[in-house]
Amino acid sequence: MKPVCLVMGAGAGIGGTVGKHFAANGYHAVLCRRSDAQGLKRLVADIEADGGTANGYLLNAIEDEVIEDRVAAIEADIGPIEVVIYNLGAQIGDRALKDTSYKAFEMGWRLATFGLFRLASAVCPRMEERGHGTLLVTSATAAVRGNGGQHSHAAAMGGRRMLCQTLNAEFGPKGIHVAHILIDGAVDAPDTLGRLLGPERFQQLRDTRGAADGLIQPAHLADTYLHLARQHRSTWTHEIDLRSFSDTPWWNHA
Amino acid sequence: MKPVCLVMGAGAGIGGTVGKHFAANGYHAVLCRRSDAQGLKRLVADIEADGGTANGYLLNAIEDEVIEDRVAAIEADIGPIEVVIYNLGAQIGDRALKDTSYKAFEMGWRLATFGLFRLASAVCPRMEERGHGTLLVTSATAAVRGNGGQHSHAAAMGGRRMLCQTLNAEFGPKGIHVAHILIDGAVDAPDTLGRLLGPERFQQLRDTRGAADGLIQPAHLADTYLHLARQHRSTWTHEIDLRSFSDTPWWNHA
Amino acid sequence: MKPVCLVMGAGAGIGGTVGKHFAANGYHAVLCRRSDAQGLKRLVADIEADGGTANGYLLNAIEDEVIEDRVAAIEADIGPIEVVIYNLGAQIGDRALKDTSYKAFEMGWRLATFGLFRLASAVCPRMEERGHGTLLVTSATAAVRGNGGQHSHAAAMGGRRMLCQTLNAEFGPKGIHVAHILIDGAVDAPDTLGRLLGPERFQQLRDTRGAADGLIQPAHLADTYLHLARQHRSTWTHEIDLRSFSDTPWWNHA
Amino acid sequence: MKPVCLVMGAGAGIGGTVGKHFAANGYHAVLCRRSDAQGLKRLVADIEADGGTANGYLLNAIEDEVIEDRVAAIEADIGPIEVVIYNLGAQIGDRALKDTSYKAFEMGWRLATFGLFRLASAVCPRMEERGHGTLLVTSATAAVRGNGGQHSHAAAMGGRRMLCQTLNAEFGPKGIHVAHILIDGAVDAPDTLGRLLGPERFQQLRDTRGAADGLIQPAHLADTYLHLARQHRSTWTHEIDLRSFSDTPWWNHA
């Protein structure tokens, strides 16, 4: 039986691509996303066409019990979850304080912070019992610095990062690898950055930066996710940053 | 008319003491806390006995509209809020993941992160119109590192810190001073640390450490709060850490 | 007898102004700088005209024994050093790697890192014996992030910051207050920024930013130095950042 | 012709093991270390026995021109240096300030900071001309926090980290990958930790922690070094931390 890799937030960018990569490397992929049944079906079909195995589920992670029930069902019906990729983003673009509604602020927290807490609550006790498991958390620049207009996103991601450190403190010594992956650069992903910028500005960015290597390529990023999942437990990484060679790190100015 | 200093979380420790200190230095203090009508009354009476002026309100900050209405009422009935001390804590002690309920996790966020967002939403537009104002946010070690058992607290405080940086990015250039005050040490405060430890262990800590200077003394801490509020805007501090000389900073080991 | 405040790097910007402020608040100021005998004389005369007391010394801190001998002489002839302001900078402007000579790289270290180590070696044992003392270290953005062209400066300041934390770990519990003061913004100082930019660009910056509050004003900054020196040892600050309200913090982009 | 991987500091721990791993993966290894001609010879022989190629040189990196001449000779006689592993440590154990001589403090800087600057000065212009290259810098906890007794080491490593960020800012966009690898845990290495602790305490640590996975295993660590060297330039890592699953991260307390 293959080890299961559960991807929460398996869109056309990082999540789906990482799921595919794990499927190509011996994992059974369970792909969860909120919408686009067609895209999800295609992703599963792609994996199967490459000789891998996968299931896909549409689910709205912020609804009560949805995450918890999915984890229980996977463990009961498919197999033990060995790796979790938590990839739910909460970027809504820059908004002045007065344009950031209470609802938008709370939604950021529900997606980026509370969702991870719920998933960890469901999955870590099972991993702890087995003595092993991996929790890879996609994170963002906003986790390490607040910036203009990022009220909801930065508060949510800052909470996510501190939660990852807390999970690591409790579960690392129990054999569970928790990694906080700081995606500190624009990603060549139509579902997230593309939607944020709109098709025209997104294409413009791709043209200017050079889509091939001036934006983070999910297919290459997936190598690092897999590497982290395979690290021997005598040498685990908790935090790693990633960006394109031509991008400016968060601590530098353009 | 005196400038108003609003203290959200004016217990017997940092909040009440800082409020008293501002009242002794030319501010009208508005003291808000959740419980202990007697203690609040005494605090106001103390301030008045010293020749100062103050109002006290019992309020539950996590209830809808309570923060917003209080800010509106103060501005309408008392005067423009010049300084806000956001001092609501969310420490619930160390709890394993399995002992941290969803409710406890959410409560941490409501008190430490969302409450600040609500307060800023109510107060910053008024300060922006006036071109000045100060928002001093009491924070904790958990804002800069997660630790075993701190799931709720660290996620909440990490969010608070990133929110402070975001508020600073938007409102600093508009003349509003936002400061994130990292209280990185045990505070000699019966209402918070005292309650957390219980009376015996608290007294033991006071005896061991030396209550006089081995624990943070709120009365001395208040000097730094006032100093921050008085900094000339050509030299503003956004982040400052504080602890007793004999305490170990968060980045060191005992 | 007044407590002595020794300023290493007492030019026309932060160092001299802070020295003057301490002299106006009960300290005997000992002002050391590398050059400009006239300026130094004027500074001492200004302090005396205000009713204070001061000595001035020209010295080249990177020469062997110069720091050590000065400390010994002050302690022997003037009195115990209560406060040290270490204010030697090492900014040489942005230089590509190929334009950064070994000599320039080493000079940065000698001024910014090794000089502090030598001063601490001379002064801390004396303070330790007395059970009190304060070491305030002026630092720069380069201490927390490297940036293009800052090879010498960032390496030197990064070393300075870690040295401050190490000194704090050893001497804090012995009653010596070590503070790392992160000057994260342009300072209205003709001797440093003025020399770096040249007179025309410096005046242009003053005109654009508004010299009154768009650049750090040393006279106001001095308030914070004095505040730190006066903090009660139950609430000491080790790290604090400062910049003008209209400046962008190092972690944000313009 | 194979790409060259130059290891500066190729002892029996991280350096030699990483060099061996690169040699096993298509690189010609050039191994430099200060002493132990026998050990070096054995390392080269091991690589050759595995079908790889390597050269070994004894050199004292702090001597004038030694690094520069070696780089020039390799480029002239062996081939273009594609990857550099800078692995010179400077840990001398915990020493009180009074027991840290000027010489010891300077030696830390010469090994950990200046040596990297010299190497970068020699190698980066060549890599820049070729449009690619990788500089992997082994670093230590002391690069991110000073601790009791670490005066020399922390100052040196803090400088190293800021230098890496500066090199990255200049050379990243030119196609040179600079990574700062934070070894935040005890390494199972007789040459460094073993020498620091002495044979008895080292064996005791190995027994207690479990040498198999409670200490960082260089052979497994080497996987991460190779992974970093192979990252596609659309997704480069600048900073990564590593420790054993059972070790406590620097930001937590035991």
C-alpha cells in the first residue's frame, strides 16, 4: 500500500503540481480543492495517465467538520496519511484598513491559520501514534513582515508561522516533521497570482520577468517539497525560503 | 481639554498601571476591562486622588460592537482619543494540541488579533483625520516564536505582530505612531501571571526571582510606554523588547 | 561626583548630541572622536556654557591600546564610567564586491565589531565589579539584513549585533544593561550622511524629506538614549528600532 | 569535463562528507583542509574507489593569498568552479569575555567572515562571467543569536550571515546561487564537536542522543547540500535551517 499524500488546496499552481510530483514518486495523492470540478478531474486523470494513483475531492475547508471528516475518511478508506501539504492561501490583494471588512479579516484567519490548526488536530494524533509523518505548510512573505494593505493576510500568515513553530515544538520529537515553507516571490500560477492580477497584468508579468525562470515554477518548487518530505530525521528543516533568482528577497528593496 | 488615553485591558498589572501613569502625566484615562467592578472603581478613585481624571468601563471586548461603540462614545462624550493602549492578553498556559479546543484557539484570535483589528478600524480613521495619534500594543514572546503548548497564544500573537507592522505601514506616514511592545519576561502582575500560576507558585516565583527587580515591574514599565507616546515623530520606535535584567531573553537558553 | 558618560564617536550627529544630552542630565561627558579638534572643542564649550561638564579627546579608535588606555585614564582621573555610548559607524556607501578592498572590509570590522569588543573588554569588568553600568550601542539597518553593496558594512554590523546579544547574555544578569539601538533610517547628520551623500544631495534630501521630522533628529533621538540609560533594571530593553514616521522600515518596500 | 565542487574545510564531518557526495553525483571534488594529510589522502582515495575524481590540498586559509591562489590554480589546471562549499567553522566553545583574547576574537572573524569574503572575491567574478555558479555556506546557530560565552563565534557568524545576504543581493540576479545553511544542532562529527567536547563527553552525547538520528548525520545532511545546488533558478533557497528531529530549535527552550 502506498503512503498517502494529502494536499489541501490542490489548485493549478503549487498544490496540484506538488500533488502530481508526489504521485509520480510513490505516493497516493489525495487532492482537495474548493472549486473547479473539471480541473480536479483533469489533475487526477493526468496522474493516472502517468501511472500514478489519486483521488480528488471538492470541499470548502472553512465549513464545520469538512477537514476533520475528510481526514477520517481517508484514513478509513484509503490508508494512513504520511504527508500533508497545507496549501490554502489567503491573499486578497492590498486593501486599505477601511476597505478590509471584518469578514475579510476573519476569512483570512479561517483559511490560513484556523484551517491548519483543525487539520493538525485531526492528523497529528494519528501520526503520533504511528511515530512518523510530515506536515509541509506553504507560507508567504506576509508570515514574516506586515506590509501596506496586508491587514488580513499578514495577520493570518503570521499566526500560521507561529502555529507551525508550536506544532514543531510538540511533534518534532515525536517523529513528525513540520516545515514552514516561505514562498517569498511571485509564482507562475494562473489560479492565484493570475486571478489576483487579472489576465492582462499577469501575462505582462510573465513577459517581463520571463515565465521560465523569473517567476517561481511550481514544477521545480515541487522538487523541494519532495526533498523536505524525504529528509532523514537526523537532519530536518523547519524553515526554508524560496524565490526566483531574479526576484528581490523580502528583506531587500528593489 | 486633556488628550484621552484609552486603555483596553486595564487590569491590576500592566494596563491599569500604565493608565495611571498616563493620567499622572496629563492624559485623561479611559480604563476598560472585562470584570472586577470594584478593582476598576478603585483604580479610577486612585487616579482622582492623585489629582488626575479618569473613567472606567466594564466591557467584554469580544462581543459585537462593544469596542466600536465605546470608541464612538468616548470621542462624542469625552474627547479625541490621542493614545490607545491595547493590552488584551490571551495566554492560557501551555496545553498540548489535543487539549486545545477549537474554542480556545478561536478565543485567542478574538482577543489578541481580531480585537486589535476592530479597535484600529474604529480609531485609526479618526486619528488619520486629525493627523496624529498613538497606538501602543502590548505583546508577548509568543509573537516572535512558537513554543510547546502555545498553539492558541502563539498563533494569536504572531498575527498581532504582523498586524501591527501592517498598520504601521499604512498609518505611520499619516502621523499615527504604532508600536509593538514585546514583553519578553515574567511580569509581577497578580491578575495575569498570578492567575496563571496560582497564588502559591506565583508567590514562590516572586520570592525566588526577587519581586523588586527580577520580575517586570508594571510601574517601571509604564515609563517606557509614556516615553514611546512622547517620542518625536522624527524618531519613532516600532518594536522594542523588555524584560528584567535577570531574566533570559527569548533567543537564549537558561 | 557625577557619573561619567563616555561617548565613543562623538561627531556632530548622534554621538555629540547624545553626549550633550547626557551632560545636561547629570552626567559628566567624555567625548572621543577621531578628527576635528575645533568641533570637539566647541562641543565641550557648548556643554560648559549650559552648566555641564565634559572632556574631549581626539583618538583613533582602531589604533592599538587607544581605547583601552582611554578607559583606564578616565577611570583613574575622572571617575567610574557609568554609561558608554558606542557610536562608531562603518558605513562607506554601496560598493560592488569588486570595488570593496580587503582593507575596506577589514576596516569595517575594526570599527564596528572589534572596537566594541575591545571597549567591552576594558569596561565591562569594571562595571561588573561595581554591579551596574550601561552600554548603549548605536547600530544600523545593516545589522539585520545585508543589501546590495553593503559587504563591509553589513558583515561588520551583523557581527556587532550578535556581539551585543552575547555581551547581554553574560553581563545582563550581573547588572550591566546592554542595548542594541537599531537606527533604521536616514539621520540628519552632516558628519555621516552628509559626507556620504555630498553637500548637494544631502541638502536635497533635507528639502524633500523635511529636515524637521522626515529625517531622524539627533536631538530627539537623544531622549531615547537617555530613557534607555534610565530604565529600571526590572524592565530593560535590549533591542529597539528607530526611524522617522515618514521613512519606510527595513522590512517594507517603498 | 566535470563541473568542479570546491570544499573549503573538508574535514571528517560536514565538509568531507558533502564533498564525497558531490563527487558521487557528477562533480570533480577539490577538497581543502588545514591539517591531517593522512585523512585527506584517505578521503580522496575513498572517492576514487567509488569511481569519482578528486584532488586534496592542505592549506591554511587565514594565510595571505592562500585562498586566492588556490582558486586561480583550480580554474587554470582543473576546470571552472561550479559549486563552492564554504565550511570553515570558528567555534571555540563558551568563553567568558575576560577569557576571550583579542587574538581569539580576530581569529573567529578571519575564519568565518573574512575568509568567505576573500573566497567570494576570488570566485564570484569568474562565476559572474559564466552566468552561473553556486556558493553554499555552512553556518551555525550563532549567526542568528548571541549566547553566553560566544563572543568570538557569534560576532563572526553574524557577520557571515549578513555577508551572505549581501552577496546574494549582488550576485543572485546574475545567476549565482548563494545559500546560508543554518546548522542548528549538534553534528555527529569527531573533528569539530568531538574535539570541542573531548572523546568522553562526545561518546556520551552520542550514546544519549542516539548517534543514528539524534545528532545531525553528515551523510544525510549532504543530500540537502546537493539538493540546494540542483535547485532550478526559478526556485532558489537563500536560507534553510537543519537539526535533528529530537533536538530543540534555537528559538525554543529545552
